[in-house]
Amino acid sequence: MKKQQAAITGIEGYVPDDVLTNHDLAKIVDTNDEWITTRTGIKERRILKKGKASSDMGAAAAKKLLEKKQMQASEIDMIICATATPDMIFPSTACIIADKIGAQNAFAYDLMAACSGFLYGLATAAKFIETNTYKKILVIGTDKMSSIVNYKDRATCIIFGDGAGAVLLEPNTEGLGIQDSILKSDGSGRSFLHMKAGGSKHPASFETVKNNEHSVYQDGKTVFKYAVKNMADVSAEIMKKNNLFSDDIQWLVPHQANKRIIDATARRMGIGDEKVMLNIHKYGNTTNGTIPLCLWDWESELKKGDNLILAAFGGGFTWGSIYLKWAYDSNK
Ligand code: UT7
């Protein structure tokens, strides 16, 4: 029997309708469009309405994907939801999504690796397919970052947005799909990017709310330094490991945290801007949503056999890279 690999066979995304532009933010905090654009590449981001949660976006993307694939939700074996903004600490957002889409035969769980979560999820799901354990797996990246952003903190509120993407993974015996992954983490970086309260160490209290400890804290300069180095290093490493040269790669699919980090990664890989998926200008950093939202935006341009390098860096620290061969020509 030929080796069984895990291939993405469908992709969908969901972004909320409400747009928050740089000009809107300049009315709330001391910032301006020029600073945000030149430092990050972001022009606007989407914001999910109050009362809606990460599961609503994840379920919306998953439902569209099932419709597109003309599949029943009952066919799904497993759902991994990568999120840093679960609806609640428990039960998992994956269980809530499974219920919302009617995937009653799936077992579902969340995976927490901050901005690298979607890559961790893909690599994990791939193992269940490669070992012939399951045949249809949804990997969903969804984050309502606006629910944990302090809109008085100009260093963080300009970066994040809300959004979700979902992919279907199925077995492939033509040599297509996920070829390799390199995933890394270093918990000593946790103090530079975290949300201090709301967990078991600092449960919610009057003090934690008063001190704004339920929102993202980021030491931007330090995170930037580590992100630039590690995302570029791991992307170069996966190329070397798989004997890939820049001409062999059709697309770099980077986590969208800062255009300058993406540019540095592409330069290190020897890849021109025309091969880099970039949608940070319209969605900002949607954490687990960035990579599937890129694939969704570019789906119509992807061709069967294209070599893609996916790369991310995020809180933890966590980072990694996945090399995959795209498995289908889209008729989107
Ligand atoms: O996705 C998870 C991983 N996260 C990342 O990869 C993000 C990594 N970090 C970054 O992308 C960047 O560090 C930021 C975009 C967050 C910040 O850009 P920076 O070029 O590192 O700015 P900085 O923090 O060094 O601040 C430079 C200056 C400071 O003023 P002074 O001290 O030089 O007078 C800040 O106070 O810019 C000021 N500043 C702002 N000015 C206008 C900081 N935020 C703003 C703002 N508008 N929103």
C-alpha cells in the first residue's frame, strides 16, 4: 500500500462584517494610520459583535466548508480547534463547534499554542490520518482577539482582529498533502506575551479586573526580535531538511503578525513578494485565524502539486513550519 498522507481537501473562512480602521483607532488611542501602516502593514481589522464568540466564527467557517464539500457533518471523525480565545475555559470550543454544526460522530478538543496553534493542529491531525485512525478531520483556527484586547493600550490594540478558518484533512496516496513539520516551543518566553489573569494562577478577582490583567500584554520589541529570528530560521530549516530551494516553493503562507516579520522570513528563504500570501492589511493579526484565512483568500490561485511553506511564531513562545504539497485545483 502506498504511504498515506494528510492533505487539505477544502478550506473556508469567516470574518465578521464590522471593520475597525486605523483611522477609527486614532480616535480611541494616541496613534495614527501612518505609524500603524509603516510599523505593521495593517490598515484595518474585523471585529465580532458583543455576545458572539470564537465558536460562532469557527462554526460558520466549518458549515460553509461542509456545504462546499457537499458533506454531512456526521461524516466528520474529529475536530481540532486551535484558539487562544475559547468561548469559556471549559468545555472546549471544539465541542461547542461540533454541536453547532451537528458533528455528532466527531470527537473534539481544543489546542492552545497561541499564534502557532493552527500549525500545531494541522501537524497533530495529520498523524491521525497517516496512521489510518481517522479519515475526515476538521482543523479550525478561530479567535475573537477583540475580547482580550485593551482598547486603551495602543501597543496591542492596533495589531489584533477577529476571524476564523477551517480546513478539511483527508488521506492522500498520490504523494500530496503534508510532507513535513517542524514545531518548537520555549516557555521561558512566556513573560513577554501573555494574558496574566483568568487562569488558575490568577483567577478573576476585583483586583485583576482593576489592573487590566484580562487582556493581552506584549513586550512588542522583544517578541518582534524572537519572531523575526525564529520564523525565518525554522522556515529555512524545513527547506534544507527537504532539499528545497527557493525556486521549488510556490507559496509562503506566514502567520500575519507584522509585515516586517513576514518580509524578513521571505528574504531568508530567498522568496520574492509575489510568492508571499499577505492579507494583514485587511484583517490584522487574527492569531489562529491568520494562516487558514490566507489559504482561503488564495485558494483560487493554488494548483495541485504546489509546494507551500506555512510558518508561524507566537506566545509561549511557540513557532514552527509545515511543508505541504497542495492537493487540488480549485474551481472556486
Ligand atoms: O502574533 C504573535 C506574535 N506577535 C508579534 O509577532 C508582534 C511582534 N512585535 C511587533 O510587531 C512590534 O513590536 C509592534 C508592532 C508591536 C510595535 O512596533 P515597534 O516598531 O517594535 O514599536 P516599539 O514598541 O518599539 O515602539 C516605538 C515607539 C515608542 O515610542 P518612543 O518610546 O520611541 O517614543 C512607542 O511608544 O512607537 C510608540 N508606539 C506607538 N506610536 C503610535 C507604540 N505603539 C504605538 C502606536 N501608535 N500604536
